[in-house]
Amino acid sequence: MSFLLDTNILSVHLRGSSDTTNRFLQYTGRLYTPSLAMAELYVWAHRRPDPTEVLSAIENMLRYEVAVVNYDNDCALTFGKVRAQLQREGIGVNSIDLMIASVALTHDLTLVTHNMSDFFRIPNLRLKDWISVK
């Protein structure tokens, strides 16, 4: 099983959480993140007075631990199908969250997030929470 890491998991890991460090070691070579989450991480870094340390940590993480999966046309197609299905059912999901979920669905990855409530209504999406699960 391979995993797509949401922004909140990455930020906890970058802060040095032993829970995520152990998981990152356990699943070496099977960890991915969507380019959308990287955009959110870069915002987090640049909101600091000096982003240098966080940017360096992000670059090291990308070099050694996590590969980036770009949001592409196949992901956009999945997004359109799922959004239309959810709309027919009267279910609203934040666009960025649905885009992240679309990357996981398109590439058959399990989404790891601490924000389970943001994603649980998306059909066929496999979810894990590495923060609250010990």
C-alpha cells in the first residue's frame, strides 16, 4: 500500500513528531504528496519572518522521504466525476480537499490526513490518520 500525505501530516512531520517519523521510516519509498499540499506548505513557510529553516526542511523531505504527484488532467477528470456525484447527493466538499482526494483516487493511493471530517464523504477514498492513531 502506498500513501498520499495531506498537508497537516507533512507539517506535523516537519515539526519532528515521533509518530510520523516512525511511519515515514516504515513506509519508505511509498510516500507521496500532491503538488497542492506543497503549495500549502510553501505558504506555511513564507508566513514566517524567516522561512529559510522551514524551506530547507521541506527540500530535505522531498529529497529523501516524499515524492510529489502533480495535479494533472487525469486528476481533473476524477475531480469532475466525483464533484458531480456529490452535488447530485447534495454533499459539499471544499474544492482543494476534493482536488487532493482526486489525486489519491486517480493514483490508487490511501490518503493520510488528520482532517478526516474533510474527506470522509468522498466515495471510494481510503483514509488513514497517523496522528490520532497510536
